[in-house]
Amino acid sequence: MHLIFEEDGHFKAGSILSETEATAQVEAASGKRSKIKTANILLRFAAPAPAEVMAEAEALAAELDADFLWEAAGTEEFGFEQLAQEYYGHAPRPAEAVALLLKLHASPIHFHKKGRGRYRPAPPETLAAAKAGLEKKRLAAERQAHLVSELSAFRLPPEYASLIPRILIAPDKNTLEYKALEEAAHATGLSPLRLVERCGAIPSPLDFHMASFLLEWFPRGTAFAPVTEPVDPPELPKSTVRAFSMDDEATTEIDDALSIEWRDDGTIRVGIHIAAPALGIQPGSELDRVARERLSTVYFPGDKITMLPEALIHHYTLGETHDCPALSLYIDVAADLSVLATETRLEMVHIADNLRHETLEVLFNDNTLGNPDIPDYPWRRELEWLHDFAAVLEAGRGKTDTVDRVDYSFKVKDDHISIVPRKRGSPIDKVVSELMIFANAHWGGWLAEKRVPAIYRAQAGGKTRMTTAPDPHQGLGVDQYAWSTSPLRRYVDLVNQRQLISLVQGTDPVYPPRSEQLFAIVRDFELAYDAYNEFQRRLERYWMLRWLIQEHISEVTATVIREDLVRFDKLPLVTRAPSVAGAAPGSTVRLAISNIDLLDLGFHAELVEAVAPPPDSAATVP
């Protein structure tokens, strides 16, 4: 006796070797023997052979039409042998019965399985919906195949025009377009990014880098939504000082200015004046939500994305010839440059000058300091005295590092890049940085002393973090450091300014102890600030590679940092050059530059020659 049985969702044929009431020992045509449950037996027959039955049944099943069977089956549940008899008009042969069974099983949208060999026709509306779904899938498969064909031929289908760069940066992997792109990328052996590039969809690597960043951090664009006009500052006492600022020519958010008062008793009063937008941005207001969302100005070569709308910046920037609201820190200094006392005020300050680095540095630099042969220039006496005072402040922090470092200014005009080296620690840098460090450390200490919550920047073991606790900043050599001097450019500084103003005015702080708002601001600011800085570094790397192309530079000199890591001598560019492995740290090498790729920002650097060993007295670069 032979049989057809169901096992693991499949129909199989075999011969019965032995049988009990509950089980049967079966041998398949292949010779494999197995034990099955009697309940799984669907059909018994004496002839022909099982393999012959299955072969004929498969051929017959291919000729059957599921739609016709569904119409013939009626609406009630049935067994497959019953429908086979009605369909063929006679007691079905084994192959005919099995053919119906195979067709029913292969047509789940037409027939719903109700048990072993039993089925029920699907309701008409259910069948219609299922057919529509299958047709939709068929059309989607055809469309996906078309997209794959076009992409594989390096032709960009119009559907992708609005999807780039999102489909490369933050794709919805369930979309047909993404699946087609992945399939075509696999077929061509290219990454999705390179495939899209080959299709001509990334004509400008710079635009792609910009769009990728904006997609994540400015998905609604960089324009400001309409907001109410900034609030005018309250009536403030007017200071008698005349202050000046020092910034590069592109700076519009002028946060800080300085003043000097020479006193008859030989002491000097230094004023550090910080723009006070906290007076016009009320917590929870529309303007505050804008600043809270952006958290910081984003800087990159050739442009910036400001934290605040231009109208508000104009309202509170320390613009020259204007009386501006400011949070002022006054430092009384003795003739020996020691600090005697400090005082914080909220006041109107007259900004006499906005000095610009580009013109000031020609006059105020290491070579002109104290040189009597140099003609006088505006603010010379104040600047030279401030430089001496800054040196004392620097030494007071325990900083004696005299290693020469170079910063670089990136200037983009009409798609032309200029990268200008500028010595770090220049007199301008020292004056501004030391006085801002003093203000941030002093105000942080004042906030801590009065137990007013604030946001601090702390550093320990070389790791920097934001915190609501006044922890030391080891890198700067101060007991605490609360960013407070750039409230037009950083939301953290704006928050701390609100707390400082509450101290000056003797009111309750905006952010009370253990404020959840402060904790949330710290978390969000760190994420955004790190991302903004990484974007700036990425765009700077792009423009450095553009500069190499622009200047037709194929060889550079570099200094070995360690192993195969090198730093270019005339660019702030660090890269790996495997061919220099083995050279001593501090060595100077010449590298050949090739294969510059502005999309992935890579290139190849190959050792040409070792130029010089490390200087005997130079410390290796960490």
C-alpha cells in the first residue's frame, strides 16, 4: 500500500512498511524510512508507484486554474478528494486527487486551509483584496527591477532627485527606492554613494557635505521662522568707560569688549564687557526656543549658521559707536599687576571701536611690543598694558608653555580658498583669551559661592565635559570654568548669563537647584556642539584638499607624529601615510600626494624621502 502524507507543510509520497492505530512506518522513493502519525496520511492507494503519482500530479496541477476551482468550490468547507471528484466528474485517480491537493495548497489567497486536506473558499471581498495586493507587489517588483536596471546603467531615475542625500545618510530601508539602490550597488560592486556619484547625482561634493549636515541638524532649513522683535533692554545705569573689541573681520556676533581706566592712585581698572542678550530673550519665549533648538552658532570655512536671528544679534552685539547693554566685570589692578578687587555690574557701555585682527595685528604683535620706534596707533597704551597683565594672569594659572603653535584662517571667496597661517598665542590672542578665562573662572566661582546653579566646563585626565558642578578645569589651571562670555553664540553662555544677572539684581535664579532644564541643556548642548565641531573639521578638510588641487601641489613636507601618523607642515592636516612607518616621531618627511577624493575626503600620501631627523631638543608631538 502506498500513501500521500503531510510533513512540515509539504506533501510527500511513500510506501507503508508497517502500521499501528496511531503511526505508520513509511519508506520514501529515495529509500529513506520514517515514522509518521496516522493523522497525517491524506490518501492511500495501491497503484501506481508513489514517484509516478507525484510526477503526474505536478504536471496536472500546473494545468489547473485557481480562479475556476474557486468558482466551482462554492462557499462551504470541503475535502480535496471531494472537489477532485466534482472537477473530474469521476472518482479521481491518485494523481488527479493529489493534483487538486497541490493546487489548493499553492493557492492560499483562494482557499483557506481548515485542516488536513480540508479547505474553504475565501470570501469574494477577501479574494479581491488579496489579488489587489498581489498585483501591487507585481507592479512594485517590476518598478524595482526597472530602477535597478537604470541605476546599474549609471542613469539616475527621476524618483531619486528629491531623495539625495537622505537616501544615503538617513534612508528609509523599507522603500522601493532604497531596496533598488542596494541591489544595484551590489550588482555593480559599488557603494551606494559611489553609484549615485556615477549617476551624476553629486555634481558638487561641497553641496553634498553641506546637505548631509543640514539634513541631520537643520532638517527644516537654516532660515529663522518669524519671531517677535527682541525686547528692548531695561533702563540701565550708564558706564563712563570707552570700550573696544577685537575680532576678525567676519565677526558680527561681538560678544566681548575691554576697557581701561587709569586712576590717579596708580591703580588700573580693567573692564570686561559682555553683550547681554539675556535681557531681551525671556526664558520660554519664541526667541529662547530658537536659541535652545540651535544651541550654538555653527562655524565653517566661508560661512556660518548663527544661533540667533540677525535682528536680535544687531540688537545686542557690541557694535562700535553704540551704547550697548552689557554684563561687566571690573578688575582693580595694582601697579605690580596683582588683582586687588572685582565687581560685576549690569550697565550700558559705550563701544568706541571694533578693532579687527586683520588690521590690528600689523600694529600690535610680538615685534612691535615695547618698540619705541613704532609710531603710535589707537589703543596702543591700553593694549600693551593689557598684554603685560595677561602674561601675569597666564602665569597665575601655572601656564608656562612656550611651544610655538600655528592656527590657520580659512577664507573662501568666489570658490577660491585662502588658508593663512597665524601664530597661536599672538598678543591679540593672549589678551582676549586670558581675560575671558579670568571672567569665566571668576563668574563660575561667584555662582558656586552663592550656590546658584550653572553649567561648567570641566577637564580631568585630558577629558573635557559639561557639568552642573563647579569642578576644576585642569587644562586651564582653574578651579572652575563657567562659559559666560559668548552669549550671542552659545546657549550655555546665555543660560549662565541669566544666572549671573539674577545675582547682580538680587532675584531668584531662572534655573533653581537641581533644575531638570539645566541637565537637559547640558546633554543636548554636548551632542550638538560635538556635531558642529566635527562638521567644521570636515569642511576644513574639504577646503584643504581643494587648496592642494587649486595650488597644483603634489608634494608636501610633514612631521611624523607617531608610527604612520603625520601632520602637514603648512596645513592643519593630519593623515596616515603607511610608507613612513618606522620613522622617528618628530622627523620631517616629504610626501607625494595623489588620488585626492573630495567626496570621501581621502587621498594617498606616499613617502618620497626623509628630510630631517627630529631636533635633539624638541619634544615629540603627542
